[in-house]
Amino acid sequence: MKAADRLRGPEELRVWSLIVTIFGDMVEHRGGEAAMAVLHEIAGTIGVESGALRTAASRLARDGWLERRKDGRASFYRLAPEQRAAVEAATARIYATGARGSDGRWLAVMGSAPDPAALREAGFYQLADDVFLWPPAYPTPHELVPPGASLMMGSIQPSTAHLARLGPPEIASAYQALLDDVLALREVDVEGADAVACRLLLIHRWRRLVLRHAPDLPSDLQPAGWPGNRARHAVRELYWKLWEPSEAWLNSVGLPMASGPVRRF
């Protein structure tokens, strides 16, 4: 088994989603534009066929996620400006150093939210159907607070059921599975295309997991045995181990050099 195979995870890899990962992790800090030929080189490290890649890129362009330009017979792609804010918000969560700190006090927002997912994506913790928590050490996004909601500041003692809602067992299992797979590769050394394959699959699996479960849980909101923080630490260590060999390979296939230092994890 190749090292990269260990990082594929149980879910089907969708090519359009892989392309978004490639842009966010490998292209944005190198000028933001990549030729289709380069995307094929990168995706080819994990066995994605050129036809599937072209179809997925065309779909992303049609749906407004990518912009495409032609230069002779070559096609070049970049993230569409309209999607940049969403990508940057996701990037901040994917590469965060860890959960936001908590001093034990919370701002409780109590009221029916028309779009609970928007609150969670903004960083609120959903304790119950109509109860959301916000760490008061950070500026409160008042524009997202539901009209007529009650606000209360204080400490909380979440029940076991509340903690299970914040950190569902199926998400905990996914974090643990990723942690086990990453730790199994701790002593593995890979170079060139193999390093790129490992990095792509690692960050793609991590991205999908983090964006399914947002935001990271501080210690006082974690269920017993919560593996999320340990998984992030292990992902960070392996990611930086893969960084230099994968960046060297990306240089060799024609992506522009990185424009400056990159802040990740």
C-alpha cells in the first residue's frame, strides 16, 4: 500500500471538490492561476483521469466557482472573485492553529434562527435548537443574531446530551479514523509526486471533515475523549513534513513560485 492510499478515507473522492482543494492549498499562494496541464499533473498523482478533471473544471466554471481563460490551445483557471470570501473563510478554519480560547464565560443567544447553518459557519456553537453560544472574547457578529433573540452572558455547564450535539459521535469517529491514519504515517518518508499525493489527500480529507463540523470545540465544550484537537495536531505535523518535498515538485511542473511566506496551522 502506498502512503497516500492510507489517507484516502472512506468517502468517495469527488473530482470537483478535489479541484477546490488543489486551488486552496497549492495554487492560491502561487499567484492563484493554474493551467489545465498543471492541474492534470497534480490530480494525476492520485489517479484522477484527464477527462474527469476537464469535466469537473468545466462544471466549476459554469457554476461560477472558477474563471477560465484561453491562451492559444492552453486553458488556465483561477478561483472566481465572487467565491473568494467563502474560500478565505473556509481557509481560516482549515488551517487554524486550534480552537478559540475560552475563559468559561459565554454569550448565549436564545431565539429561533432562520438559518442555523449560517450561525454555525460564522463560529457560533449550537447547544440546542434555539440556543447558540459565542465566546465573548471575540467581536460578536450582531448582524447574524436572530431578530428578537435574548442575549445572556455567563458560565454554562452543558449536559452530556448537549456535548454530544456539539461533538456528534459520528464526527468524533471520523476524527479518530483520520488521526489513526495520520499517525500510521509518522515515520514514512515520501518525495516528489508521492509527497504531493499525500498532501492533497491529507488536506482534502481534513478540509471535508472540518467544514462538516464547524467550529473547533474549546475544552469546556468537548465530549469526553474528543479527538478533534489531537487530529488537528497530527495533521499539522504531517502537513509540514510533506511541505518542502511537495513544494519542490510543484515548482518543477510549472506553477509560479510562492509569492512569500505561507501561514498554515
